[in-house]
Amino acid sequence: MKRCNLNNMGIRKKIVLMHLLISVSIAIISLFFLQQSTRTTYENIRALSRTSVEQFSANVSDKFNGLYDFSERLLMEGTLRKYVSQEYAQAYDSYYAYITTLKPIMDVLTLFREDMNVEIYTDNPMLLFSSRLNKSLEDMAQKEWYQGSSFSGKAFWITERRVIMGEAEDLVGFYRSMRLPAASVGAPSYTMTVSVTLPVESLYSMISQEDLGERFVLLCEDDGKILIGSNRSNVFQNVTDLGLDLETMQACAAENRQIRWNHEQYMIVSSALHNEAIGIMDWQAFYLIPVSSINSSNLSLLLLDILMCLLCTALTLIVTYRFAKSMIMRIGQLADTVDEVLNHQFALQVSVTGADEIGSLEKSINAMIQRIHTLRDEVFQTNLQYLSAELKRQQVLVEKRDAEIHALCAQIHPHYLFNTLEAMKMNLLTYQNIPEMVEMLNVFAESFRFFVNTSIDIVTVREEFYFLRNYTTIQRYCYGTSVQYSFSVSKDVLDWRLPKLLLQPLVENALYHGVLPKGKGNIAVAIAAEGEYLVITVSDDGVGMTEEQRAGLWKKLYEDPEDDGEYRHGVALRNIVRRLNLIYGARHRFEIDSVPGEGTTVRFCLACGVLEEK
């Protein structure tokens, strides 16, 4: 089967393919984020509901703790126990004792608890006049909890409906019974029971301020009896009367599962009320949230997501079409002009149609055509006698130019071009990162103009360093964060002059022969002045060289420069050394230090006055 070659595909088809890939990617990403947002919505609602039910449970627990603390203070109050166990001569004496001793204490204890009902039952026959005391425990003794009481003061929680002043009221609270010691030797021993209750309605104040919406609230005892429900008519019913099962509700809440109730799915969260000290064992508060209310909000999000996908697809289609049409027309005109130049039509000029990368290429081709035209005229007008007289000097210049060409060719390394173009292709087809691709193209175009501009042999440190930064920028796109670069350039040398393309081959050597074989590393470039010398240092922490390898490289650079032998990675260094010998002669120094496994440092020292003298 014939393989598909993208290079043989038209630009229009490539851009259409890119548009399809972008559209499909947008749809996939949108579906992914929709799924994630739906999951996040469920998790957030569950978390908020759990926080609410835990707060509600804590508020109820605090309320009940307050009741128990009140009863504890009341039972521990010696005045009450003395009053109940005391023998009185007549009923009036007990009433007087109540008014003068016990009532002030009761009034203080209940001052800020208007919703609390406190009743004290005793079998002391003389306590007849207090509004808070009953004369007999006969009715109380018939109750099941009383018969099992050890009279130790343990709290027995009850829920009951009483008729108070002609109106039925639902109450929740507890009884605590104690057998009091005799007031004196031979005196009878009496029993006292304290009843502390609250109207169930007062508990609703803890949820009345919450926006429950469609949620249901249930506060149940350990046997499933409902103390509080969103529907007040369910108070004191069992959850089984509502078609629910307590164990199933607890299991679903613990496992984050949904529960089905009244033909609808509900998310359920719970919080336990357990305080053995006050006699509350395994009470539960439940929140039930309808799943349909959650899905309704997600449906709106789905419709918005579909609309955004359609708008993005339409917008990218329009932009892609305009971009493709403009680029294809400009490249077609550029190709036609180049064909004419190949037919020796050097008087043509390309119309510069923009300031982007294609526009830069059009300007470069115009400069090339003009340069070719000028060179052709110069060749025809050159005097043969002048060529003969200048032959010897031209040989030196040719050798110098030849060294520069070798250095230039070393820069345009196959890895450099391949990795740059591959990064552009992958960025365009895989990640659709158009801004990053444009930046790479811009950097590549600037670097390419620097290469082909053969009319300039000497540049400033600023220009050379700017080209080096462009080069390392492209390498960052190719190798990511596995290679780190650091630069240190003294400001006072930025306008010093040096031969063109001197820094980049050193950094390329450090990259390909030092850092990349190791997998990752750092490359540092430092440029500074030391007296009348410009000092250039390029160091890396790569694989380094043995002393034997360094000696072989040094031999190739100075003793046998024509030998390509074993140390092929020294070609760029050899070209640099040859150029520096031609330009600086003995007024430069070159050093190489390397440690195997630790890295290599290359150092050049160039006399600053040589280029000005020439």
C-alpha cells in the first residue's frame, strides 16, 4: 500500500485537514470538559450538602448538650435535692421553702431558655404547691423506661405529644431519675425524676434559614423514628412509613450511592449524632437531593457547550479559508517569479505583499535577484589584467571565504533543519499552537537571513548574541526543557566587533557532542572583557572528553588540520580556528578543558584592536 506523503499534498488540502483536526479536537475537548464539569457539579453538591447536614447535626447536638448540661446543673444543685428529700410539717412549709430557696435558682437557670420545659416528679407527699412539681410518680412509674431505670441519673430520651393549655405540642427531651438519701436517720428516702423537653418546632429554627430548595431533611432516632422532617406532618413517624429503609439510607450515604424514592433518584448524605455521655446513640441526620434538579443545570451546560462548539467550528472555518486563500495566492506568485528568474529574467521584481514571513521571503528574493544582476554586470565589466594582478590577494580572500563557508555549512546541520521543521509540523498538526508556530517561523526566518547575508563578515557582539538567542530558541522547541541555556554578556562589550558565526558553532558542539549524548544538561555562554581581550567562554556539563580524545582534537585543530579521522565533531572548531588564524594571527588564544562525565569548557581570547586595524 502506497504511503501518504504530506509533502505531496497541496497546501489547500493540508489546511482543510488541519481545520478538521482542530474541529474534532475542540469537540473531544468539549465533551471531556462537559463530563468533568458534570462530575465536579455532583461532587460539589455532595460536598456542600454534607457540610450543611454536618452543621445541622452539630447544631442539634449543641442544643441537646445544652439541655443535658442544664439538667446536670439542676441535679447537682444541693438546694433541689435537699428540698425534695426534706420532711415538712405541713404543705405550706414546703411551699414557703420552694418560694424562698428553689424558685430563684430555677428562674436563673431557665432565664435564657424560654423554649425549654422543665418538670420535676417526686414521691414526697408534702410537695403539692409548686407549679413545676407533681405530687406523685404513679403515672411515670408505668412507663417502660422508668421500670428499667437504675435511678443513677442516666438520661432516657423520649419523643411524645402532650396537650399543654389545650393545644397539642410535639416534644423531644429526656427523663433523669435519682433516688435521694434520707434527710435524717429514720426519715424516708424519696425518688426524684427531672423531665427536660423542647418543642420539636424549635429545632426547625436551625434549618429555616437554609435554602433547601427541592432537598428533603430528616432527623431520625436509631430505630428510624423521625424527629424533624421537611414535611412537618411526618414528625414521630417511622421512615418505613415514607417508603424508606434506615439501613439502606445509611449504606447509600456511606458509599456515595443514590437512593430511589417516590419513583425518583436522590443523592443522599448523612451525619451521625452520637453522644453516649448524654444518652444519644446512633441518631442520623439525612439530606436527600433530587438528581433531576442537578441534571437540569447540566442540560443547560450541555446546550451551551454544543453552541460554543458550533461557533468555534464556524469561526475557524472562515479564518482557515481566508488564510489558505491568501497564502496560496502569494506563494503561487512567488513561485512564478522564481521560475522567471531561472530563465535569466533578472529585471523582474517580486511584489512585496506583507510584513509576515512570506513578505520577508519576498524581500530576500528581491535582494537575491538584485545581487545576482549586479554580480553578473560586475563579472562582465571586470578587467582581466586586474584579475591577474589581484590573484594572489584573492587567493587569501578565497581561503578566508572558504573557511567562512565551511563554518556556515557546519551551522546548517541536518539535525538543526530537520528538528526545526519537524517541531513546526508537529506543533501545527498535533497541538494546533498557531502562535508558537508563527514564533518559530519568525525566528527561523531571521536566522536564515543572517546566514545568507554574505556581504557582512564582521558583526558586533550584540548582533552575534541576538542570532545565538534565536538559535537556542529553536533548539528549545526541538528538545524542550532537557537542555537549559544560560547567558552572561557584559554590557560594555555589546558594541565590540568579532567575526560572524563564531558563537553558534561552539554552542552547537556543546549541544550535540556534550549534552544530548548524556540526555539532558546545561550550556552556559559568557562574554566579557579582560584588558584588551574579548573573552568568550562556552561550557557544558555533558559527557566530556578523555585526555586522549582532547589531545586528538587538539592535534586535528593545529598539527594536522586536514585529517578528518576519528574526531569528526571538531569540524566546526577547526573552521573557527582557521578563520581566527587568518584574521588575528598570533593575537588570539584558544583553550579546551574537559573532564569525562562532568563536561567541557571552550575559551577564546581575541585582541580587540585587530578588526579596527584591518
